[in-house]
Amino acid sequence: MTSAATAGAGLSDAEFEKFREYFYKRTGIQFTSAKRYFVDKRIDACIRGSKFDTFTSWFAALRLSDRSDLLQELINQLTVNETYFLREDYQFDSMLRTVLPAVLEARGGVNRIVGPVKILSLPCSTGEEPYSIALRLLEEWPPIDRIDVEIHGADIDSDVLSKAGHASYGERSLQRVPKKWRDKYFSPVGGGRFQLDEGIRGAVTLHQVNVCDTNTMRAFRDFDVVFCRNVLIYFDELSSRRAAENLYGAMRPGGYLFLGHSESMSRISPIFTPTRLPEGIVYQRPTGANR
Amino acid sequence: MTETPVKVLVVDDAATVRLYHTSLLSEAGFHVEEAANGLEAVESALTTAYDLFVVDVNMPKMDGYSCVETLRSETVGTPAPVLMISTEDRPGDADRAYAAGANLYMVKPVSAERLVRVARMLTAGSGIAA
Amino acid sequence: MGLVRRNAPPPEETAAPPSIDTLMSQLDDPDPDCRREAALGLGGVDEAVPALLSRVAGEDEPAVRDAMLTTLAAHDTAAVAEGLAVHLATDDAGLRTAAAEALATMPVAVPAIVPRLLADPDHDVRVMTAMVLADLPHPGSQTWLAQMIAEDEHPNVVTAAIDALLPSLGPEHHDLLRAAVDRFPGDPFLRFTVEAALR
């Protein structure tokens, strides 16, 4: 453990262990020894991309200042961060099969529910997530014929929001969309791009918001389902806590929160109740009765 | 006696404590998994049926007592034995552990022999390591 | 029926934040959710700090307490550091660990109180201090942890400090670790920890 790895030399066993423990403590993500080669390569890329030339100096800077640029690059290297239609689709399965039926039941049933079912996608980026939710509801959730559903997308970045509003996508974004849905809801707009049907575009409300800002988040209320995937992992301790608190405030008691599949509330905040669904863990805002 | 190994979840924010308890219990034939705080333990217990929990007290996000209470509540509802091991030895700490639903409360450090003996006692009849 | 667009104006245009006076009075509202939102809404408001500090220990709703601590920790000042450090000694495990977590995010104000915490007669407070230093992003943390390993009289404090120092452990710490084993020869966990760290 006395040797300090320089870029390109790979990590020593002790360095790998230190890094593995840090990343587990910080994110809850565990890398087994089988991932050693992958982790070594990606950390090497992070060190090369930084102003540091050894693992020791890079790791010290990462830990000491919780520097967001170093951390962002690290997470980008170690996780898949790409948005496309029907990404992590098992969570949408979970929403249709388990979560929405539970929401309807908790709110009095299909025939007695008052007000719309509200779904929030945050961050919504260029729109793939909220529009995926819309497509799956329209195609695969029959109760939508009898009740109102509001879908909201929100992001801090006005550029991605304007792209989301335009809703035209290339092949890469659409690769998982079944041909039948593509024919039905998208029309070619040239340059290999396809624009989403105006009816769906118009039905999804887009907002610019910073999830860490309590004052703007206060306007989001009574959501039954929130998707907040692959963003909290990038925040420092206090920002992720405040974001979680703001999401809690945006949800109806008993409402459901989906995080990205490698993210865990266990590193962020204890205010939600983890709940096991057949498709995985989801978080619920406690109802008064659970307190 | 069944053929399934006894499954233990070691819950502690200190990596060295997890390593210590995990290596002692693994050598004794238990199948050990780890969680770094009470909340992660609750999440793990929702998806895996453990035969024993070894739980620290002072942990971020969710302390040991709250963790044990949640394991016993309808959120998880596990009947598995819980051994709490803590650095705290103030009056009332053990009572708090039992009130939360722990089966046994011990103060650190716990010797290898004692940890394994207690783990066997608490899991008697639940698998091949017992 | 079906997908509906929200007809009301977008929420960002309707949101008028409550006044500070309103939020301050809501800290004592019987509805926990109202208290929780008030505590969050007071983020960045200096004059709310004393009111929040005085309510942390008495707040029995964990979600409200967490909101208070989230807001307080963002005020990285001596008053908040001292006000939260008091709770490291409490019998309430949830409160003392939550206070330690908050203090670990305050690298400006916490260093000034570390010497006092290291000298606290209650070894449980010193164990909690090691927990704070483990995550405190401050270059002095390593030095204080090394000092705890070298000097603290309680083995549980020393093992907590070793665990906290582990990520930044270097060859310069090896003698320190060996000396700790010699000081507490009867502690099997301390010996194991040091052997694992030196391996």
C-alpha cells in the first residue's frame, strides 16, 4: 500500500479497497472484486481528466472538498447516464401493475376518486421519460379511459426543456419504442428524426425548476407518483437531503417515489418509507397513520 | 436441520467493524451480508429473509434502535433474532434495545468466541451453521 | 378522461413564498407537516437560526427534525456548530447521530470546537466526534483522528478513530497504529482492525 498509483498504472489493492469503501459509503453502490478491471480503467480516466496526477492526490481532493466536478465525472464514468424512451422500463411496469392500482385504491377507487392522478418526472431532460409514461399509460393502462391523469416534467435546464417541448427524437432515443407505437404516435420530420404526436406533447406540462430550491418546489403538490432517477446521486450531502425533503413536500401522503436503479435513499434521507414491490424497492411518503 | 446456510445481516457504518463481524461469522459457517446503516438494513430485509441481524447503534440516516423498530414494524415485520452491539454502555441503553425489539444487547468489543456462540444460540435450529 | 393538461397557470408563476414571520410562527404549528415545511422554508434565513436550534431536541417527529437539521447545517457558523454539538451527548440515538451528520457537513465552524470535543470526559461524545471527523471535508481531520488514536484513553474511541482515518491512511500512520495495539493489548477488535489496516 505504499505505492501511489499514477495515471495508467492501475490501482494497488489497498487503493481499490479505499475507493470501493468510499463509493459504497457515498452512494450505496458496491463493486465486487470482479469489477476491478472496469473500476481501475474508469478511475484512471477520471484522474487523467483532472488536474491531479496520482490516485492519492485525486482521491484526497474528491473526499476533502466533495468537489462536484470530480464527483460528477466519477459517477458519469461508473454509471450509464443516457436518456432514451422506456429506459429502466421495469419501473414503468411497476407503476402500471402495482403502484397505480394502489394509488386508486387509496384514493377511493376508480369510480370515486376525486381529482386527477398526478405523475411527476424530475429531471425530465429532453422529455423521453414523461412521454414514455404517457405512452405506456395510453397503450397499457385501461383505467385511463375513466380517470384523469396529469403528467408533469420538470428540469433545471431550459435548453433541454425546449427540446422536450419540441419532442423530436432520433433513432437512438427511439430504439426501444415498439414499431406499432412509433407508427401511431410519431411522424417523420426529416433528418432521421421523428416528432411525437401533438396530443401527447400538449398533455404533458413542462416546468423549469431546481429541485433543491424549496421556494419553487413548494408549488409542486399532491403528486401520487414521482420519478426522480439518476440525479440525487450527483448531489452533495446537504443538497441531496434538501432535494429529498422538497420531493417529500411535492407528494401526497402515501405517494410513491422511484429512484434510479442503482440509487438508494439509504444514502440520502430517512424520511421516506422503503416499500417492496414485486419489481423492486420504491419509496413512499408515510401516511399520518404510519407515524 | 435444513441444508440452507444461516443468513446474517451485519449492520454497521464502520467498515472495520463490518469486516470483523463478517469474517468471524463467515469462518463459523454463517452466510453474511452487510449494510452500512439502519436504512440500508431495512431495504435489504425487504428483499431477503435473514435469520439473524447484528446491529450497531450509532449510524447515520437511521440509528440502530430505529432500525430494529422498523424491522419489527409492519414495514418489514421480520421475526428473526436481533443482536445489538454498541459502544454505548450508559444505563438504559440495553433497555432501549429490548424495547425496540432486540433479543440481546452487547457492548463492544465482543470477542470472537462470544460473538459466534451468541449467534449460534440465537439462530439455533434455523440452518446448517447453527 | 385520459391525459389532461393542467389548466391552472404553471406552479412557478403561482408560488408566492410565505413571509418569514409566518414561517417562524409555523414552527410551533400542531401539524407536523406545517412545521416541516416552515423549517425548510427558513433555509438561508439567519434570524431563524436560534428558533430552529432551540426546537431541534424537543421535536419528536423525525421528518420535522431532519428538515430543521437540513436548514441549520447550511448555516456553517459557530452558533450552529455549538448548538448542535450539545446533542452529541444526548441519550436519543437518532438525535445524536443526526447531529453528527449535520456537523460533518460544516467544515467552516466545526474545527473550532473539535479540541473541546476531543477533551470531552464522556467517551461516547468522543466516539461521536470520530464519526463527525470521518466525513468532515477539512484537511485537519486526519491530524485530529491521528491524535485520538495516539492519545485517547478509551479503546472504543481509538477504534472509531482508526475506522474514520482508514480512507486517508498512509505509511506515515503505521507506527501510530502499532502503538495503539500496544496500549490496548486486551482488545481483540482493535488488534484485528490494525492488522487489517496494515495488510
